[in-house]
Amino acid sequence: MFALRRWWEKHALKAGLAGLAVGAAWLMHQANGAIVYETYQFLTRPLQPGLPTDEQIENAYVLELQERVVELENQNQRLRELVNYAEQQTRPSTMAAVIGRSADHWWQQVLLNRGSRDQIGEGDIVTGPGGLVGRVLAVTSNSARVLLISDPTSQIGAKVSRSRSMGVVRGQSSSQVTMEFFDKVPDVKPGDVIVTSSYSQLFPPDIPIGRVASIDLGKSPAPAAVIQLSAPLNILEWATVHPFTPKLDVNAPPANILKDDAEDSQ
């Protein structure tokens, strides 16, 4: 008995390790290596975040649903704003959605989903939240093509709302346009509101266009200002079309339009 105890005290560690090894081997045999595989997956999971686990897939679905809800809420908000804006107008109007827009001519034209069937005609005025968007160039029974005020060929008789100084607004293929004044020393300052002029041949008066961002009184041949458009044309999705009969042919060359507007303003 004494000899057995001395042997155990001397070889207990080795015996324990040997028993542990035999037990682990027996467990691996019984589990066909599943324990090793699960242990490997557990240890390497933090190093492999891209694995298509059930939890990751579920999170992706939840994220997609959340984004869809946010987009629907934004669309509903824009629709409510547009409905409120249309209800405030004194002229009859037709709401329309933007259904076509070329990436190469993003700031030039848009296509609306309303046409002659909805009593929309050439020369009608298009507005949106913020103010003026453009005018209808051509219509079919179910669509209308709109020339945006940001188009370089677009020229609009305009005035400073505060001082009534007048000029012509030209598109610059961006969210800003330029306004050339008729006066050599116009009464204008940054922040002034710019609206359509009563002398304009293609637009009714007093429609908001934007605000003065900067002024160059030394520009030749006439003083000019940079106008930040108030209507967000870059993200335009809905618009309001107002009946209007232009005083000029809507297909007249821009040079003639500018000349007539300038002559009428003098």
C-alpha cells in the first residue's frame, strides 16, 4: 500500500494527462470530429466577419426594412409639402411626378407624367417646393417635357423683390444661376429675394426664384449676381403645373427672348 502511494505521488501528473488524452480521443471518436470543428468555428469567428451566418442575414433583412420605412416616410413628407403648396396657389394647378431625366442633361430638362389629357399645354409654368422650376416645352397625351430654369438656354425676366431692380436670369447647369442687371448700379445685396418680373414674356410675375448669394458690380457689360435657386432641382421628384399663356412663342430663340425682355423692361 505504501509503495502504491509513493508511485501515485511520483506519477500522478503523467497518469492524469494520459487519462485526459484517452478521454479526449474517445470523445472525438464518438462525435466524429464535431467538437473540433465547433471549437475551430468559435475561435475563428471574430476573424471572419463576412461569414453568412443566420444572425448576419437576419440583421441585413432588418436593416433593409428600416431603410424602406425611412424612404417611405421621406416620400410621404414630400407629398404632404407638395399638397400644401398646391392648395396655397390661387391658380388652378396639376400635380405631376418626374418620370424621366437624363444623366447627361440633369440640369436641363425633366419629363412629367401628365400631359394634354390633363389639360397641360406648352408654355405652362412648373413650380415646386421653394419656387420656380421651369416651363413646359412640349406635351403628349400622357407626358410633358419641362425646360428647367437651370438650363443655359433658359432666360427669365426677374427683379429684386426688395428694391425692384430688374434684370435677366440665366441658367448655369447647377443649383445656382446668374442675374444680369439692366441698371449700371442696381440696388441689390446678398440675401435679397429674386422673383419673376412683371415684364417677363414667358412667366407670370412674382414667382420666387432664389436668393442673392454674391454680387459682381464690376462685371462687364453689366453688373451681375449669383442666385441660389430656392427650388431643389437636383432632387426634384414632384412638381406643380400651372396654366399660363406666354406672351411670346415658347419656341422662340433665347436671343430674341432676352432682347424682348430687355426692351420691355426699359
